[in-house]
Amino acid sequence: MIHPMPPTTMASTSIVLPAVASASASAAARRHPFFSRRIPSRVPATRLRRTSARPLVVVSASASTPASSSLDALIFDCDGVILESEHLHRQAYNDAFAHFGVRCPPDSADPLYWDEAFYDELQNQIGGGKPKMRWYFGENGWPSSQIFETPPSTDSDKEKLVDIIQDWKTERYKEIIKSGTVDPRPGVLQLMDEVKGAGIKLAVCSAATKSSVIMCLENLIGLERFNGLDCFLAGDDVKLKKPDPTIYITAAKKLGVESKNCLVVEDSVIGLLAAKGAGMSCIITYTPSTASQDFKDAIATYPDLSNVRLEGLKLLLQKSLVTG
């Protein structure tokens, strides 16, 4: 059994969102006054609010529905959609910080530790592991560690530090997944099988490291389903991470379908922004850490996929395309 490391008192382990941020973010900011109030400019500020699950809307397909308004591809995100994984990623990061003696600020007595409240805010604002660390160290000072006794000062040394920590973290995350204690979220496998059985293209697009996503998919959806995917893209395959839409635009090209005929399954506003930026409709299956976000631009919102069926998704997409 894997036990997360106990928290230690740190001077700067909180992220401060814009003025409309959630109560949890504000509380975290008060706990950590040394944290900068800047948010990465490339990540659009998002208004967080509690939203209730919207039931699947069933509409009648009318004769006026354009023939081109068909569901040609269903695209899943991985982390948070196929599995609830953010607490596992956080554990792996903290284990990596402890392994390499990462101290931020450099004179801290204990290794860096990202607590749950902070990581929830961080992962909902910045996609990808390396961008998270680059931003955090840029805001709070580059750390001392067993990799570099003194904080790195050159860009090449900073990238080397991030790369080494991320590689170790990825391997640790794989160990956690392989432990057999992680299951796919409710309804995921059923919906995937229904989509493939109907001859609709199926894809997975994740901002995470490719080797990590492959290992997750092989262990959670099985080799047969993984090998049956019509498209699989990870963070390594694109230069820009979500909320940039590049990964979904690339997927549509590889699938040979129009963006408007794709439906994306995401769990966060970051993913929703990426899907919308690619011209795709999106449904949300939220997690405890994303449940309070504003998903007004999604065509439907669910606590999980257990009651979501393909025919209902087809009708939702038709309605979305007709109403614009």
C-alpha cells in the first residue's frame, strides 16, 4: 500500500487566482502571503462557481438538421476523465521533491510539498507537469536540490532540473498506477465500447507525458481498447499545452473529420477551453477538484459517465450545431 508523505510547513505553497477565484483559493492565499499574485498570462482567467450536474438533454432530430451534423469522433481526455488521477500526480510530485531534496525557497528546512488545496488550484490553471514547475519556481525562486546544490541560474540548467524531476516523477506515477489500486471512472469503458461498436472514431488526447498516458491506458482500459483507438495524442506530440487547442486540432486532422463533428469529454475548464478553441463541442465529467468551475460553455455536465449513452450524445451534438 502506498502512503503519501506527510505535509510539512512551507512558506509558499499556494496559488492566488484572479479576484473572482474560489473561496478555497482565497483561503490558501491567506495561508501563504509570500506567494505572487500573478497568474500565467497564457492561461485565461476562469470564473469559478459551484455548478450542479445538468442531466442529459434528449432532443428530437428534425428534418431540418443538416446531414453534416453527425457525431464522427468522440475524444477523451485522460487524467480526470478516464481516471481520477490528480491526487496521484500530486503524490508523485511530492515524492520526487523529497527524493531530490528540492527546497523552495533554497534555505527551507524541508523539501517542497504541494498540499491538496494548492495543487487543486495549480492543476486547474496550468496544464502539463513541466509548465507547472517552471511557473512555480519562476514565482517562488528556483530551488536548491541534490541535482544543483545552488539554485540554477542559466536557462539550460533550469531546464535540466525540470526534466530530471519530471522524469523521476513520471516513473513514480507509473508505479502507483501499476499497483492495481486505481480503476477507471464509472461509465468510461461502456461508452468507449458503444462508440467503437457504432463505427464512430475514438480518440484520447492528454496533456500528460506520453509514456505515462500509455501506461495508464494499457492498465485501465486494456490493450485491446488501447490498440483500437483511432487516434492517441499526448503532451509530447504538441508544442503547446491545453488550454491551447493545438492537440484537438491535430486530432481532428489525424482522424480525418471536421472539428464541428467531434465531441470532447473533459473534466476541467482548461480542457473545455482547448476543445472550444478547436471548434469542438464539449461535455464535462467533473471531479471533486473541478466541480466548482464554471462550465457554462459545455453542452452538458455530469458527475460521471455512468448514465451517459451514445444516442443521447448524438442528439446533444445535433442540437448544439443547429442552435449554434
